[in-house]
Amino acid sequence: MIIQTITIYLLKRLSKYIKNLNTKKKITIKDIANVLNISPAAVSKALHDDSRISKKTKEAVKKVAKDLNYQPNHLASALRKGKSNLVGVIVPRTNSNFFSSVIENIEEVLNKEGYHIIITQSNESYKKECANIDTLLFTQVDGIIASMANETVDLSHYEKIKSKGIPLILFDRGENDLNVDYIGINDYDSSHMIVEHLISKGCKRIAHIGGFKRTRIFNNRIRGYLDAIKKHHLSFENDLLIESDLTLEDGRIQMQKLLNLNKQPDAVYVAGDYAALGALQILQENNIKVPDDMRLVGFGNEPFTSLVSPSITSINQHSADIGKLAAETFLSLVKSENLKQSLTKKILDAELIIRDSSK
């Protein structure tokens, strides 16, 4: 009878409070405390299952919290504890199988350790990348795992992360100047492997549609390409090397430029699969047979490379391994208090998947 009376009393008080409450107002611990006539500290302890709070009070607090649709303020909690269990992940774009696979594997490893990830994408924009970092820092993330945008040259926004003592791990795209952990494949050797594969098929005039030299991975791919050309004493002209954004449309535009040369290449190595697909479209539109008239190789092993006709030879970047290693590197940093962040490279050997476009 007494319990029933208390329950009725609470329901009446809760009903009255909800009527007077602005529905747009965010519910706080103080609102719950006002309904129950107890202190906000007692509410907080009850919500965290503190042994000093009675079972009856805990049940009452949780019921009112549910009825008021209370949502914990994780940012405030992070500020109090100095730990949010959130890790920021920055990628140039999410519509790439490589980056989505990296994200999936980062999340799988971190979830097992009680961490959640916040995913942001730069869309290859330096300004958006800066804004993403500011947002993640404001959210009090415990670490940031990132792959840089194509436009990024100034690294001050990444230095800001380091200055706050927040672990920073770079993957795929990163700069040695930051002196942080990095996980990726051997881009130089990958390019060398591609050129030597094309030479083994009899190609003598190999063009390269690459990314911009200012980005480390694309610079390494260009160096690998040039050194392999030089090693095998092939003729080279500046027109055979093109820097681009490596979008599908870029692949179309740059392939057409190569076809407009007085002397066309007999093979094209493209540093990204989407651009390689664009190049293939232009070749087919111009009735150039692949691989009979011209061989083609991409980079990234996107799922569509095995589905188009002809299927596209490409480099497997081991995205799953990169994601897992990036997450494990973060965990090793937060678990070892005495471990100072330094440049530790984890470089994986790439794999050339040979398909119809270069056979």
C-alpha cells in the first residue's frame, strides 16, 4: 500500500513536471532530481549504479529518466573523466572500398576494447579536413586515425593534435614530417612491380596517370614508375606522365590527352581504380581494344575491377590489415603510459592482381 502510494505520487509529480517542461529543452540530471526531490549528485550515482544508493531510488531514477527521455551528456562526462572512449577516423572519402574496409576493421578491433568511432570525410578538401579535426578535438576523442586529403600541404592542423597529447595514427596517406605512427603499403615497389609486369608483356611505351607529387604516396608511385622505366632503358617523354585527382572523370580526360599524342602509349598505368575505369571507358569509346591494342593497370583493387569487361589488373592494398594495424597501434599507445609517440612505419608488401586488361 505504501509503495503504491509513492508510485502514484511520483506519477502525478512527473505528469505535472512534463506539462511545465519545454519539450525542446534537453533533459538534464537536474530535471530528474527535481521530479524526485533528491540531489543531482544522487541521480548521477543512481544512473551509474553506485552501491551507496538504494535499489528503490535507483529504480525510481531510471524510470523517470526513461519517461523524460533523458540522454546522457557524453561530452560533459568525457570532460570530467578525461576519457571519452571515442576515436576519430578521417578519410578522404567513404565511397571507396579501400577506405570503407579500413573503417570496418578499425571499428571491429576498437569495439572489442570498449571504444566507438566517429567517422568524418574530407572529400579531398584541406579546409574540410581542418574542420573535421576541430570537431573531433571538441568532442574530446581519445585518439585520431587519419588518411590525408589530396589538397593537404600545410600540416599545422595535425600538429595541433600532437600538441594536445592525443595519439595520432596515419594510414595510406601520411607525411614523415609529423613523426607519428604510419601504416601503409610499399607504394614505390608497387609501381616498380606494375611497370615490370607491363614490360614482361612486351610494352615499351608506358604512360602513367598518377596523383599529385605533393602527396607522399603518389610521389612514391611516380618515383617507382620513373625508376623502372629508367632501369629498363625505355624511352620517356614528359607527356607520358600526368598528375591528376584520379576521379573517374579525370581518368577519362587524361586518357583522351594520351590518345591525342602524336605517338600513343602501348600501356597505361593509373594510380587509382576509378580513374582506370574512366580510362577504360575512353579506350572502348575510341574502339581501342584492351589489352590487344593497349594494356591497362589500375591501383586499389576496387570490387568493380573484377566485374567490368575486360577485368582490370590492379594492386591489392590489404585494406583489412591496414585497418586492424591502425587500431592496434592506437591501443598500444593508450595502454602504455610511458610509450611516447614516434615515427614507426608498418609497411605491407602489395600484391599485383593480374586480370584481362594486361594479359
